[in-house]
Amino acid sequence: MRYLAVIKIAFRALRRNKLRTVLTMLGIIIGVGAVIAMVALGKAAKVQVEARIAALGQNVIMVFSGSVNRSGVFSGFGGAGTLTVDDATAIQNEVPNVAAVSPEVRSGAQIAAGENNWSTSVMGEDVDYLTIRVWDIAEGAMFTEADVRSAAKVCVLGKTTADKLFLGESPVGQNIRIKNVPVKVLGVLKAKGVSMMGSDQDDTVIVPYTTGMKRFAGVTMLRSINVSAASADQLADVQNAIADLLRQRHRIQPGRDDDFILRNQKEIAEAQTATTDVMTALLAGVATISLLVGGIGIMNIMLVSVTERTREIGIRMAVGARGRDILLQFLIEAVTLSSIGGVLGIALGIGGAKMLTLIKHWPTLVSTNSIIIAFVFSAAVGIFFGFYPARKASQLDPIEALRYE
């Protein structure tokens, strides 16, 4: 019963100075709201990056041509084709736990269909490319192994390219011209969206890699090879096995630089999400400072309150209140200020995140964890910054307090 009376006294004291109570809570409200809104921005950015990396496919390892040293001059990354079709075949046949392989060549071209034309990238791939990228056909079909062996003049179109060339009509079965070479459209891919580099993945034409090498790129070497491991657990082992195989095939001596570069999906994800993690931490750190400022405000007001109510404290002690009752009263006042401020701050943070999405069109993702952490932290701020004023009040000498004017 005594504790219930102490709580009532604490709430009565807060209601006595409503304006000061609201102004004291304002720092906590802004701090909690800022933490939730900023973390929501960072979380949404991370989810977007992860989604774009997932669009690469499942368990993907990318093998790129590396730098080549000719007479002491390095060509730089991708400066020369160092990979061959035989390298891709060897990876498929000799490396354990490889699910699919697709040699890749790229070139840019102006493409025409009737009176419409469009500039896009032409990608030479194998039939397993869509399996590696987990990319489905929306209409029509993919080219076949026979098309690859014969370097057939066939293709599948990305959604953007199909829309630009055929203006909503079905392109399947129709011909387009790539560098004035007639090519039959076999299918249209489902929309995949923006890549992790910000480019439109649907703005492309995919042809058999043999066709791309002979008819469009005019090359005999590959610039990259796409490989899919059988499972995520085997990604590192497959990557190491590919590296050993290529060193052997390219006769690279121990201690010499590789003429190829390997990147797996996990490495790309870690590199890309590291930036968003830093951004989220910085935003949350700046917002946390306002929480600390709010806590200092609570401490300042509670110290003022102790001074103003010194005589009241003396009277309470004179009629039997103990030091721990006084300590509990002022501690309840501080925690109440921070807790109510935390609840209002949560509402402000969620509302602020939604406003950013509506007004600025920035994606936000409010997580339950950030709400719980922000509220617990705000309550902890009240306890931490409220304890010293409460302890000071509880240690007042009753005689001196009664004499205080």
C-alpha cells in the first residue's frame, strides 16, 4: 500500500507542472522518434541491397578475366580476355558440386524491329544462364543446346527491350536486327528490375554465346564465366577448386599473379551491405545523442525539482517517510517522464518514417526490434539520469529541509 501511495504522489507532482513535464519529455520524444526513423531508413536500404544481390541468382560464382602482363605492361582488370570456352567446359566437368555453368560475352548494339530501334546490351550466354540467375521466361521459350552448337541466330528479350521495340505487342516468333543481322525472337523474360549497380536488368538481349562471339562481339575469348554451386555451404569449396583448376590450365607458377578474378555472391553481399550497415550505425548514433541530451534534461529538471520541494521532502520525512520512499518517488517521476516520452517517441518515429515514404518516396522499414530497443533505452535513460537527483533527495536532512525557505 505504501508503494501505491508513493506512485500517486509522484504522478501528482508531475501533473502539478504540466508544461515543464511536457518540455522535459520533449528531448526523449525527439530522440526515440529519430532513432526509429533513422534505423528504418537504414534497414530499408539494406533490404533493397540484399534483394538486388539475390537477383544475381543462387550460389553464384563469377569468374572474370584478370590483368595480363605484356613486356612489363599490365593491361588491368578485364583488359584482355584470358578465359576460354574450354575453361568453362573444364569447370563444368572437373569441379565437384558445380550445378551449372554459362560462358559469357557482352557487346553493345543498336537493335531494330520494323520502324522501332533501341540501343541495348547483347549478352552471349549458355542455356543454363537463366537457371543460374533464377530468371523465368514470361512468354515463349529459351534457346536450346542445338542453337548454341550451331550458333543459331535466335534470342530472348528482356522485358524493357521487348516493350521498347514492340510497343506492347508479342515479339515471340518475330525477327529483330542486331547489327543488321536478322535474329528470331524465341521468348521474353520476366521483369527482374534494377541491378545492384543501378542498371536495368531487363534492358538486354540474350543470344547463344557462340552466336555472340562469332556474329556480334567478334571475339574468341571470354570476359567472364557464370558458375552456380550446388549449395550455399559448398560455395567456398567450389570457388577454391575453380581457382586451382584455372591456375593449372593457364600454367600460372606459384608466386605469380592470377590472370583471372573470382567473386562469389556472399562476398558481393558483404561488400555491398557493409556500406548500409555503416550508414545505419551513423544515423542511429546521431539520433542516440538526442536521447542522451533528453536524459540530461530530465536530470536537470529533477535536480531543480528537488531544490524546489526541499521543504515538502522535509515534511514527508517528519511524518514518517523513509529515505527509500523519497528515492522511489523521484525515481518514479524520472522513469515516468522517460517512458511516456518513449511511447510518444515511438509514435513519432513510425509516423516520421511513413511521412518520409509518402513525401520523399524513400523506402523505410520499421522493425519491432528497433521499437523495443528504443523504448527500453529511453526507460534506462530515465533510471540512469533520475537516480542521482532521487538519491540526493533521499539523503536530505529532515531538520535542514524543514528550515529551507
